[in-house]
Amino acid sequence: MAEIVNLRQARKRKARAEQAAVASTNRALHGRTAAERDRDRQEADRARRTLDGARLPSGPERDGQG
């Protein structure tokens, strides 16, 4: 004899599994702790300051005519 399947429950089970897969992907892409975000922000600020400090002046001061 065949097994009786409740289609409503089967659809819900399938939807839950799909949502779990999407959530897992999102956690991998976006799930970072506050400490990780702060560290990345500090590294970016440090790199920006280093580049700004090494920037050559532009304009008349650089040409020696000013």
C-alpha cells in the first residue's frame, strides 16, 4: 500500500528547507560580528590616512611658482 502524504505539510516542509538554504547563504555573505566590522573600518581609515599623507601637492606650490 502507498504511503499517504499530506500535501499541505509537504509544501510547508519544502518552503522551510528553501528558506533555511537562503538564510544560510545570507549568513555566509553578511554575517559578521561588530568587532569584525570595526576592525575593517579601522583598517580602511588607516589606509586612507596613509595615502592622504603620501599625496603630492598639486597646483602652483608643486611647480615652484607660488
